[in-house]
Amino acid sequence: APVLVPILGDQLTRSLASLRGRTKDDTVILMMEVWDEATYVKHHKQKIVLIFSAMRHFALELRDAGWTVDYVKLDDENNAGSFTGEVARAIEDHDPRLVSVVEAGEWRVREDMDQWADKFACEVEILRDDRFICTQSEFDEWAEDRDTLRMEYFYREMRRKTGFLMDGDKPEGGEWNYDSENRKPPKDGLSAPERPKFEPDEITQDVIDLVEDRFDDHFGSLENFRWPVTREEAEEAADAFFAERIECFGPYQDAMVAGEDDLFHSMLSTSINLGLLDPLELCQRAEKAYKDGKAPLNSVEGFIRQIIGWREYVRGFYWHQMPHLQKANALNAQRGLPEFYWTGETDMACLADCIRSTRENAHAHHIQRLMVLGNFALLAGVNPREVQDWYLVVYADAYEWVELPNVAAMILYADGGKLASKPYAASGNYINKMSNYCSGCTYSPNKKTGEGACPFNPLYWLFMDRHRERLEKNHRIGRIYSTWDRMDEERRQEYLDSAEAFLDTLEPASKGWAR
Ligand code: FAD
Ligand code: DLZ
Ligand code: SF4
């Protein structure tokens, strides 16, 4: 009897723990396109194409290398529609002596997986996903006894653990973090070299047809599908980043330019999360670019921090805070998600551009997700569940373990400040400084209230006023209230009225776009 190795859609690497040490004539690999996964939220069409196409390519690669792969397509006649149903069917077909699987990235799936040992009449082993460098017990130990969890201190531990950019026990260059050098506003006409784009091959085209047929009512356009779907393509995308964009990655990390959808970002998250690229290898390449004098320390440190810092940290945080993180709503935000998040129909130029990119590319870069889309949802008091669903649907790199901490804790402060030391609330001034959006907007960032005022301005003060009791005590934000208190009563009222008048114009989403 063979060993059955189920490989999930975001576990597409030959160095997966469940394949290590297995022999080809003694193993059946199971890969399954299942309806449950494709619809637990109504994912962006490109996200489904990406995952199915990458799965199909990976299955071929495994077969070419001599592995036996049982690949279940979405439309296969007997497809049971769920991971558990398909594993049960494969156990009947192959009569394995053992099911060996790598733990799922998401709570929902891991709960099901934890039942397998009881459900199935054969042994089941669930292996740790060692594509991540920090184990959960390591994270939990670090988090224990801390009221607040800060990425920065966790990150230093990961620097020590991996040895990246370490000079003995000191950080390279003397500082752990060079973010202060990474806030350059975009110069006029800032543009970046175009990233490699991968035209759909026959396999991808088949999946595109399937998705157009079966997921027609899902959000997003398929026209622009150019994501890497194999390790080879992903490597090419990484090569281009290290050759052409990493130098400016740091300085312009927070910049936004209308129509420039990628700027100097790596655009590698989809490939890393699928398993096509190894995060540690990318950090090694970044460090080498610095050592070879091809990229400045602030760029390289910033890139490495995103990966061994933020990426590892949010994963640890997710498992540490689940399942209650899903329901957290510390600021008691109750508004429905505005319809324009789905349609892009808003006269706020910054939001319109970020939503356009989201629809066309299933991507928006970090500062767009954080300071435009996220900041608006925070200030407008949109309820966390709907914002979570939106982010999980619309981005091709979105899995709950990475999406949820970023949305609930980072942008919405729904965890009450365990992850972020203060809410990332900002007025129009910030967006105006870091982008060229405002010059093409019907609103003016310099106008504070009344007609033509940038809505972020009054919303900012409404938010601060509403949450005064909680935020006044926060030493990073409390000072802002002296500015508020110095305004005369009438001025404060103008802000609040202006904000309420704007909020009254928001239409909540008209149909079930997400579920
Ligand atoms: P780069 O800017 O080139 O960064 C390099 C890599 O660092 C990324 O590929 C990613 O792997 C990692 N990284 C950077 N920031 C983060 C972060 N905050 N959390 C985790 N990893 C990070 N990233 C996802 O992969 N999936 C998501 O569902 C997701 N949802 C997000 C939601 C919100 C509200 C915010 C603010 C951020 C979210 N991020 C998410 C993080 C980040 O925006 C994306 O990883 C990034 O935009 C991907 O593009 P890139 O590969 O060009 O990133
Ligand atoms: C996101 C996704 C989708 C849309 N479809 C599938 C699928 O049909 N088969 C599969 O193996 N994986 C899919 N995925 C990715 C899974 O949701 C992902 O592996 C989970 O995060 C596991 O926790
Ligand atoms: Fe966005 Fe306000 Fe600038 Fe318009 S004026 S682009 S709404 S920040």
C-alpha cells in the first residue's frame, strides 16, 4: 500500500515536508480542485485562474519527474467538492497505508484536517509547514506575557535567527530598521521598469475558459492575467526584480502614482504564497545584492523585513489570535462596505485608481492597501467582517492567514491594538504628499470642510472625536487632541457635520459580492 500525499493549492513546491524522503514508486500525490475552496468567498477571477493553473503546471512537473499524481479537476464527474471528500475518495481508490499532509495555512481547512485521523480508516500524519522560519511554539513563546506584540522586536529575533544582515550580534550598518529613509514622495513622472508579464499558455487558457464559464459572477477582470504560474516563471520575475527594481524598492516603498500599478515593488507575493518561490532564498538574493554593491542597505533591509519580519509575524499572530480575530471589532464599526469598493465608481481619485488596479490586476501595492483603501474603511467605520471578505476576495495573494491580521489588526485596529501601536488613520494631507492622486481629483486635500473638501479630512476628525476615550491615552496619538481642542466649537462642528454629510452619501454594497 502506498503513502497518499495530498498537496493543497498553496503548497506547490517539491521541497514540501510531505515529499521529503518519499520514494516515487511508493507514493501517490493527490491534488484537487474543489468547489468549496473556490467559493468559500467569491474570489477574484484571476485568483482562481492563478491557483488552478499553477496547480496544473505543478502536477505536470511532478509527473515529468516520475511521481504518480492523482489530479482531480473541478469538473471531474465524481468530484466530491471538498478536501475531506476528495481525500476520502482517494483513500478508497488507492488504499494507502498512510496519509501524509502538510498543515493547512488557514484555520478553516486545518479544522477539517484535524478530523481526518478520526474519519479515515488509515493513519494520518500532519506535518509542520517548514516553509516558514518561525515555528508556532516559538511565536507563542515570544508572545507569552506580552500585552502588545510588536513586529519590530519579533523581527530582530528573526534577524538573529537567520543571520541576515548581521555583523556579529549587531545589525549591519548599526540600525535594525532604515524605514526613515524609505518614505520618499514620488517625483514628477516617477515610473519603474515594466515587470515581466507572462502570457497565458494553453493550460492557463483552459482554466481561464473554465473560470469564465463557472465563476462568471465573481469580481474582477481576466483580461490582464499575467501572473507567473510556474517556478520557472516566478524565478524570472524575481530575476527582474533583483536586476532592475530593488535599488529603488526602499526609497519609494510608500509612493503612489496614478496608473503605475507596480512601481518598485517585487510583485512576488503571489508566487511566494503559492510555494513557487522560497522566501529565504529571496532574502539571500537581496542580501547578496547589498554585499555586491548593487542595492542600498535601506532597500535590502526593507525587503528582508517585509519577509522575515512582517510575513512571518502576521502568520504567527494569526494562529496566536484565532479564532477570535475573525470576530474582533474593538472600535465597534458597523457600517456596510460601500458599493464603490466593488464597482470603482467614486469620484475620490485615489480610491478609484486603487480599485481599478485591484480589478484589473488582482493586486494593489502595500501602501494603497494600507493608506488609501484601508484608511478609508477605518475612518468610515466599516464593519471588519465585510472589509475582511473584500480583501480576501480581491487580491491574488490573499489567504486568510496573511489577509486577516493585516485587515483586522493592522488597518482596522479591530484587535484593540495588539498588533499596531496606533490606528493608521490619516487625512488627505498624507495621500497628497505620497502620491500624485490629488491633482486629478474633484476634491481638494487642502480644503478641510464643506463642498470640495477631501473627504479624508473631516472623516479623520470624526474618527478621532468618536474614539477619543480610547485614543487619547495612546502616547503616539494622544497629542492630536490638543489640536482638536484648540479649534473653536463651531469649527469642530463643521468637521463633524461635513463628515456625517459625506457618510450619508455612501451606498452600501447592493448584492452579495463576497459570499
Ligand atoms: P513587496 O512590497 O515587494 O514586499 C515583499 C514581500 O514582503 C511581499 O511579497 C510579501 O510576501 C511580504 N510582505 C510585505 N508586507 C507584508 C505584510 N504586511 N504582511 C505579510 N507579508 C508582507 N499580503 C499577502 O501576501 N496577502 C494578503 O492577502 C495581503 N493582504 C493585505 C491586506 C492589507 C490591508 C495590507 C495593508 C497588506 C496586505 N498584504 C497582503 C501585504 C502586502 O500588501 C502584500 O504582501 C504586497 O503588496 C505584495 O506585493 P509585493 O510582492 O510586490 O510586495
Ligand atoms: C484559494 C484556493 C482555491 C480558490 N481553490 C483551491 C482548490 O480548488 N484546491 C486547492 O487545493 N486549493 C485551493 N485554494 C487554496 C486553498 O484555499 C489553500 O490551500 C488553503 O489556504 C489551505 O489552508
Ligand atoms: Fe484622495 Fe482626497 Fe486626494 Fe481626492 S483629494 S485623491 S479623495 S486624498
